[in-house]
Amino acid sequence: MSSIADSSVTIQTSAQSVPSTPSWFGEVAAFAQVLRHLGLLTTIQEQVRFARARFGKYETIDFLVVLIGYALSGEPTLKAFYERLAPFADLFMALFGRSQLPDRSTLSRFLAALDQESVEALRTCFLADLVARMPFPSVGGLSDRQGHEWWIMDVDGTRQTARQRALPRQPGLPTPHRRMSQVCAPGYTGRKRGEIVRTRTTILQPFTNQ
């Protein structure tokens, strides 16, 4: 019995645990490259201003890129997203030209304090970029045998159960309120543990993937 071995190939193993790169990290890197190439990140930094105490050295763009990464990752919760991102936090922020990832508590305070004026400023930036670019020569459509054109939209809604923990009620504390009350409502939770449910709906044009 003979064996063929290549002496130029060396296989090394280690017992040290090394975290694997998230499967969605490549998509985030591509998305960040597009935003930087289009100058949209610079536009947001120059046109969207929201200053408030207790945010430290973070700016609006720092919180925005975290939300973008969370949306692209598909992680079920923000906590799961932060735990998966923890070993690659500096690299993730560097993709967007930023240096440090905001803590979850800082992000929560930012979202609670964000005013409608800043939201409209962000909406204006994204809408202006959308109108300025035409990725397709037409809005698309499908034609039947009689020459009638139809638009087909795929509406996909996902349901997620949320838990409502007890709120602290003490004389020295402000009046408690739940931020998720605006996006959640009582509903069927199935076998999931929780008291309320939220839905996220995606509308897709099948023939253009818009």
C-alpha cells in the first residue's frame, strides 16, 4: 500500500477559538462601498444635524450605519446583532469611515430622543439620491396577450413576538413609557414567548427586484 504526499502542503490546527465572520458581512461591505462611492454618507454628515447631551463623541451617522447594518444582517433582535458583531465592531465601522461602534444603550437613547425634523432631513437625503439615479430605463411591468401592462408586487410580511418587561415605578423616576407601543400591538404569538407582536413588510417588484 502506497500513499502520495505533497511536502509543500502543511496543515496546522489550533485549539484556540476564533469567531467566524458573519454571513451578512460581505453584503454590508458592498452596501457601504456604494454609499461612499455615491457620496451619500458625506451628504448625511453635512446636512443632517442632531445635537444632544449624553451622546459623547458619536454623531448621527454613527447611529445610522448601525441601523443599516442591523437591517441588512437579518438578525432577529438588536441584541443578537450586537453579539454577532462584537468581534468585528471596529472593522464594521471602518467600512463606513467611522471609528467606534456606539453602545446599545447609547443607540437606545438616541432613538428615543430623535426628533421629527432630523427624521425628515434623513428622508430628504435618501429620496433625493433615489430620484437622482435611474437604475432601470423604465419602471418595469408585464404585458399580457392583449397588450395590457400590469405591475406585479410581492408583499411579504414577517411577524416577530416582543416581550414587555415590568417598568420601574418610583417617586424619583420619570413617568415610564414603552417606546415599542407605536410599532407593536396585541396579536397571536403562537408558541413564542411574548405579549405583543410586530410585523415588517417588504414590497418587491419581481421583474426588477426593486
